[in-house]
Amino acid sequence: MSNPASPPAVGVLDDRPGLTFPPGFLWGAATAAYQIEGAAAEDGRTQSIWDTFSHTDGRVVAGHTGDVACDHYHRVGDDVALMAELGLKSYRFSVSWPRVQPGGTGAANQRGLDFYRRLVDELLAKGIEPWLTLYHWDLPQPLEDAGGWPARDTAARFADYTTLVADALGDRVRYWTTLNEPWCSAFLGYGSGVHAPGRTDGADAVRAGHHLMLGHGLAVQALRATRPDAEVGVTVNLYPVDPASDAPADVDAARRIDGLANRFFLDPLLRGSYPRDLVADLRTVTDFDHVRDGDLATIATPLDMVGVNYYSRHVVAAAVEGVEADPAPSCWPGSEDVRFVTRGVPVTDMGWEIDAPGLTETLRRVHDNYTDLPLYVTENGSAFVDEVVDGQVDDVDRLAYFDAHLRAAHEAINAGVPLRGYFAWSLMDNFEWAWGYTKRFGMIHVDYDSQVRIPKSSARWYASVIRRNGLAAQ
């Protein structure tokens, strides 16, 4: 993908007329605890499912683990200083559940909370709004041993943990996200098994998805009880889903995948119900007997905002007659035979197709079909192969990706979407889950041996976007 036409010099504010975002638009960057913190066994932190998963042979590329990661736990002051240099208005981070509540039950670990107190204090001192995510996939291992997210009790434990964090940080943190990408937690963690905890049961994946949302609803209620002035939301990863052709079978395949990828979460969270066609699609997987009276009302507890993570588009087709479905465990229970079609367009290093207009489409869909609540792009970014040359990283492809997607976000605003902020993924290179350290999403390059940080061209460009509150003319 080429660089935007005639970009300004890196780090220089271009005064040509361009696109301006609304006053007060919240410009940020995002990370997750297990991906950057390290200090996996320090100050009372115990194991999460990702510790167990990454230490299991064959689960993560090259046997990489998050034991050290970016060593953010010990470098928090320097990292916040880098954020300030970029001019970030907000920083979205997650709290490590096993750092704050070892074992997932009982009293808070004050040494663990002290780290987040330091982080929040550093952010506020630099004029950066803390944006706290309560769960970014690091379930305490003892809770997994007791059944994990397919077990109903885990939702109640999540609410208890939420109260501990709210009591400690709620006086200084305004913005709260309960869950990050529950689809990944449920369907990659318990369906295909490519994410922690690595289980492969479609019915468990569906139950996990429900109990994650139930935990979300209980957590919202806990936050309201503890910090009534908190701004509370949830983050879902969404995809436009298109059929490969107008053939009825392909159209139905798109309906099915849209149900699992998007409506499985949007409908309960924002409408208080599961889509009937989705329930019918899953009849060979589960009878939904895990859904109890009152659950959907709890899940749909009113919110203050919705976070949208966007990376790509799905194009799908029906099964080819006579061709057996892939026998590998699937993250699409009940629709294992649906084929995902590539279109020959540019892709990132993850193999994800680059489709900026899909962000506009996704934001408009959430607003037009589901809610008038403020929306935030809580993650958007790209992995590319970066090279350090003479102490610099000129990541023109990533810069172009951000530019295109911010223009798509602006188009959504012009269409009436109440988009209030954008968080680039990610602040820095980090542990990319099952890909370990082989994929780089960061605006800041991290040398994992020396822990030296180098702001890339995209970081300095993003700093200029924040300063101008908008984009230069194309």
C-alpha cells in the first residue's frame, strides 16, 4: 500500500486545508496488560490462562511468552513520557486480573493495585486521560481450572474483581471498558483453541460468550454502585461481512457469519435478545439452556458508550459440494463449512485485507441499527514488517493505513455517527498472542533484547494529526 499523496515531513504540522475532527475529539493509543507488562511473577501476580498457554509447547510461535514482554511494569514512567511526547489525549490500558486479585477470588493484592495507581498518577500528571479496560483476556488460571468462562460462576467473580478495581482507581479514572473483544475470548479461546485457554468445544464457546456478556452486565452494575459518575462501555470487534456472490447460498453464508461475528454480541448487549436466526443456526451446537431468566436484561444494562475495534472485512462463500470442511476445530460453530474468500487486495503482515471503507460501514451500522450512544474506535491498526535503519523506522505502510482509516472515521462523522474518539493499536510493539513477538503493530518500535524504544514515522505523523486535530489534504 502506498504512502498518502504528498504527506508532510514527519513530525511537522502541515497547514494546508484538510479534514478537521470535532472539538474535544479524544485521540489515544491502546495496549493490553499481558502484551506489554512483563513482571509475570512479581509483587504477588499469579498465573493467567495466557501464562499457562504460552508456556505450553506448540501454542505460541517460537515458544514466546509474556514473561518479560515490553517490561512496561518497570518502565512505566518512561513509557508515559513517550505518550506525552506524542501528545496523546488518552491512553487505553488493561488491568491484569491475576495481578490485582491473585487466583480470581478474595481480597485485592495491594502491590498489584499500586502499579496501576502509579500508572494512573503518571498519566494524569501528563494531562493524559486514563481509559481502563477491566478484561483483556488474562483470566486467572484457578478460575479456568474451575470451568472458565463456560462456567456461570466466572461472571460473578468478574463483578467482584470489578468492585476491587473501582474502589482503588475510580476516583481518578473516568472511562471504563468492561470487556475487550469477547468474540475472541469465547470463540478463539474455547472454539478453535488458537487462543488461551486452548479449548475446542463449540458449545463451550457459545456458553463462554454468554457468560462473558453476563459478567459485563454485572460489572456495569458494580461500577454504577461503586462509582456512579463513571463513563462505562464495552468494546466489541466487528466486521462487515459480504457474500462472495449474489448466489443464495453465499448470501446465507454471510448471514450466518455475521450472526456469529457481530450480532451474537450486539443484539444482547444493545437490544437485550439473541437473534432468532442465530439461535436456529446453533441448534446443532447448543439449546441455549445456559441462558437463565433475567440474564438478557442484565447483559443489556444501559451503557454510556460503545467501543468498536476494527481491522478488516470478511468475504464468505458457501461450501463447495463434494468438498469436505476443514476438520480442524473451528471458531465458527455450526458454520464450519463456510469458506472465507480472499479478494487479492493489499494485506497486512497478519494476512488481513486492508479495507478502510469497512470502518465507515461498521460505525454507521452500529449507530443506524443499534444505538445513539457515543462511539469510540477503541482499536484500529496494522502489523507490517519493520526495519531499523540508522536508528529510524520508516513505516510508510502503517502510516498510510492509519491515514486511510482516519479518513474513513471522518466520513462516518459526516454521516451523523457520534464518534467521539480514536485509539491507535498499538502504542508499542508487543506480545502478539499466539504469534508471539513475530508481528509488530506498534507506533513505537521495541527491541525486545535491549528494551530500547524508537518512535516510528507513524508515531510522529500521528503526533501531528493530534496537534492539528485532523488530517492534511490529500
